[in-house]
Amino acid sequence: KDHRILLKPASKPSSPTPPPKNVAVLNVQVGGVNPKGGNKVLLLSGARVTVRQGNRIVATGVTDQNGNYTGNLEPGTYEVEATATGYYNGTVSVKGNTGTIAERILLKPRVKID
């Protein structure tokens, strides 16, 4: 008996699908003022990001280890809210059209630590 295994050539990995042309890419970085004082801003990993259009939630997610959240927006006006434990919520308004929208949300600590 022939026990050879026939291997197929590996397929090329697919490249990420680019967003449609009528969609904007939203990049939000969430930072927090250091509760111990000073001028240092801490990039907040795991902060919750909620994107609303009017009263409708259109996207949610969490920031990565560098405090970044990325999503796609159809044309329109949105409120982007960031929340993190120990910090007051922060919100920015953005207008989506096409291209890239880059925003930073800086959260203030609820309690100052000495």
C-alpha cells in the first residue's frame, strides 16, 4: 500500500478588507490624568468606548494596551464616550465622512491619590 500524503500548496493569507469608500475610520486614544498628580497622562487599556448617533448606540468596544480604539463610521455626526474605572467619563463629538478621524479623550480621576 502507498501511505504517502498528498499536500496542497498553502494558500496565501488574505489581506484585511479595506473599509468601503464612503466610510470614515475612527481612531480614538483614551488617556487618564495620573491620579497621583503630576503632568503624566496614562494610556488607559481596557477603557470602554461607546459610539452613539443620537440615542442609538452604533458601536462599542474596549481600548487596547496602548489606549487605542478603532472603528468605522458611516457619514454623520456622533458622540464618542469613554469610561474607565476610577475616572470620570469623557465625550467628544465627531463628524464622519470619509478618511480618518483621530481623537483623544482625556479622563479626569475621581479621586486624587497622595
